[in-house]
Amino acid sequence: MKPVLKAGFAILCCLFVFALLYLPYKGYACFRQFITGIDKVTGGYGQAHPAPADYYALLAVLLLLAALAAMAVRRCDSVYFYLRRSLFYFRRALMNLFNDVKTTDMLILAIPFFATVYFGLTVPVHFDEAATYIGFASKPLYYCMLHYPEPNNHILHSVILHFTTLLPYTDLLVKVRIPAILLSLLTWMVCWSFLKRYYKTNTALFVTGLYPVVFMSLLYGFSSRGYYLVLLFLIIALYAAYNIIHDGNRKKDWLFFSVSSILGFYAMPSFLYPFVTLNVILLVFYPKGLKRQLLSGAFISAAVLLLYSPVILLEGFASIGNNGYVTPRDRLAVLKELFPFLGTALRDISGVEWYVVLSVLVLSLLALVINKDKRRLSVAAVWLLAPVLLLTVHSVIPFSRTFSYYGFILVFIAGISFEKYTGKLNRRVLTGLVVIVQLACCFHFNSKIRAYMPYDYAMDEMARFVLRDADTCFYASLYGKVQFAFRQLRKNPDMPVPDERLIRTSRVGYTSADTIVNYRYVLIDRDLDKTYWRMPVYQNKYQNVYVNEE
């Protein structure tokens, strides 16, 4: 294997050197034509006119890659040994994981799994899901990896989604949501393995059984948005951090911590928040590992920068570092809005009023104080203070879903706080109580989801009415076109995928159905509708539908 590996690195090195020689020979015009050609072929809306600075940045990246390939050729034996060792660690970790879940206790996940599948098949597609599929996953694979024009393209999720949408003879909604459902199941398994090792079995039952049915955890357990990847890699990194703290400075634990963090960042840039929190926990509980922690941080930073370098070169660093919907604000204004935001976030994450969650947290902390468990109290304090400090430093007020992983963190804090009391319960009694809470949470979710997604439900009902037959439609809408196009594709998978650039950027103004005669159905957002003579045949809170009879 080593000669083959060495030859592979040598070929890569030659390719990078050839690119370094070829690009200056052809010059900036060739680079600009290449990038613009990609944009035309994919129908994308990325940067159509790359700047000269991007060209020189590309040369610098190619030079770095050529240098790395040359070093790999020179030290091929060490690289080969490390890669082989890493693969061994990953294979053994998978074996240990499947051994951990070979227990009847895992039946506690039956209700969350069936609930996730049921809601995944019945809850209408969300705007962001439809935009992710139409704008990115349905396009060539390299387009998903090269463009980050809006936060809808969580790149790792879009790459996974691209492959699942290639499945034959499957409903489009199933194709889009199957990655979230399967990887959520994997996340629950990793959670069980982690908790079983460091806490009592009853605590593992409590946390693993309850957090998947917390409102936002259940929602993103099937929604095709990529938040399930953030939680998966967070729990793996947390598992690795606990291993580092309890087992010492083992290289394999730092490997898992680094790789899971890299993939977490590639899943979503907002992984920065849990990543910083995990590093604070490592610093507090294992200060002796500071040197390796710094080396790991440098490696993670370099790897993430390399993964995002195609996007940065094509569209600039701002496309990743600055979310157009979440812009930095005056810090004093952030402090004024911070606690109202945290209350809203607690309500959105849990599905119940913020004061109910706060009461549970206060009782949890009180239990830790009474039991004089300073270590767990410190862990809880770090997780609970992190959003306040991070948002103050970052000076932004994001969406509640940015902290969707706190569905797990909140149940985790409650679980480890009440371990002294849950540990005394008979296993069957605890399992029965968890099942009752699971059922209550699922019924609660079912009763709340329509109010949480009113526009999506209205869109779905309107689309069902219009798409009963295959006539042409004219849709004047600021946002609804993407969802309606997804529903058209779901009904007729053979139709061409709409150009998401035209859908998203066609900012229509006021429209009257009185003047539109070339379409069977005319669909207009109610706040844009200036129709005077005709009466809608269907309407809801957001749209009016007109029919041309002739």
C-alpha cells in the first residue's frame, strides 16, 4: 500500500504544480472565464465576476497544497502510518458504538423514531428545505461545494442531500428528509453510548429517551436543514472531550475531537458557538492539555479554512462570516434584547413557555448545590452562561434555531443533576415514566406544529387545490414560489428543476389577476393582490387563487 500511497501523493503534487504553472501562463482572464462558465452552467447566482485578488488567492492555495503534497511524499511512511492508525480508531469506535446499543434499553427510542418518521411524512416542506433542494442539492455536486450565497446552503448537508435525491422510485419529500431521520437515529445512538459510559444507566435512559422529543429536536430530527449534523458532531466532540478529561492526553481522543469539530463547522459555520463552549470545558477541567488544545485548534482552523476555500475564493469570506439575516449590531442594543431573545429561544426550543424551562433549570442547579457536586455544577454553568457571553461578544441576535442543540443540553443538565434521584428508581418504572413523557411531547408537538409553521401549512393546502390537475400556473409571490415549485416537482418528478435564481430574485410588485389570461391558475400573495373584477376560487390567510375559465 505504501508505494501506491506515495505515488498518489506524487501525482497530486504534480497536478498542483502544473496548475501553478498553467494559471499564470493563461492569466486572470482564463480564471474569470472559468468561474463565469461554472455560474452559467449551474444556473447559480454566485459571484459572476471574480476579482484579481481571488486569482492570486487561488495561486496561494495551490502553492500551499503543492507544498503539503511534497511533504507527504517525503514523509510518506509517517503519513501512511497515521492514516492507517486513524482508520483503525474509527473502525473500533463504530464497533464499540454498535456493541453499546445492543441492549433492550434502546427500545426507549422506538417512540421518537416512529414519531420522527410520521412527522417527516406528514409535516409540509418548509421554505428553507425547498430552497436547499432547488437551489443547491438538485444541482451538480461541485455547485453545492463552491457556492454559499445564502445560509440555506449548509454545505455538508447539501452534499449528503444531493446523493439521497438520486434514489430511484421514491417520493421527493422522502428523499429530502431521509438523511435527517437516519442521522438523527445515529445521533441518539452516540448519545446513549456517551451517557452510558460516564453516567448511570438510568441517566442515559432519561436523557436519550427525552431529548429527541423536545419540540425543536423533534422538528429538526426530520427537517432537511442540517441542524441534526450540528448536534451529531457536538455530541461526538463532547464525548471526545470527556475522554480527554478522564483518560488523559490520548491522541485518538484529540483526533475524534478535531475531526468532529471540522465536520461540525463544515455542516454549519454557527458550530463556532458549541465549539467555543467545548474548549472552555476542556480548559477548565483539563488545563494540562492546553498545548494539544492549541495545536488541535490550529489544525481545525486550517482544515476548515481549506474546506471553505473554494467558497471564499469564489464569493469572498463575507459569504460565510456574515449572515445577511443576522448582522452585527450595537452591543448596547444587543444587551437590551438579549434576555427577551433567550426567553423566546427557550420557548421555541422546548415548545413550552420559558418560565417552565427556567423552573426546571433552577431545580436542577439547586439539586447540584444541595448535593455539593461542584464538577457537574461547573459543567452546567458553562453551558448555561455560554449563549449570554457568546452573543454579547459576537454582538448579534440570531434565530432561535441557531441554538437548537440546546434541546439536548437542557435535558442533559437536568439528567445529570437529578441522577442521585433517578438512579434510585426501578428501571421499568423510569422507562414507563419516560414513555409517558414521550407520548405527551409527541401529542404536544402535533398540536403546536401548525401554529409554528402556519405559512407552510397554508402553502401545502393551496398547492393541493391547484395541483389536482396539470394546468399552467402564474404565481406572483415574494417567497412562496420556491415551496410551490417543490410541490410541483413532488407531483411530477420528470419536470425540469426550476431556476432558483429566477424564483428567489424576481421581486414582483402589485399584481392583478384581471390582466393575466395566458394561465389556467393565477396565484397571488394577498398583500400583493390588486385584482378588482374577479373573485378568488380559493383563498387562505396568505394567498388568493383565480381560475381562467376560457
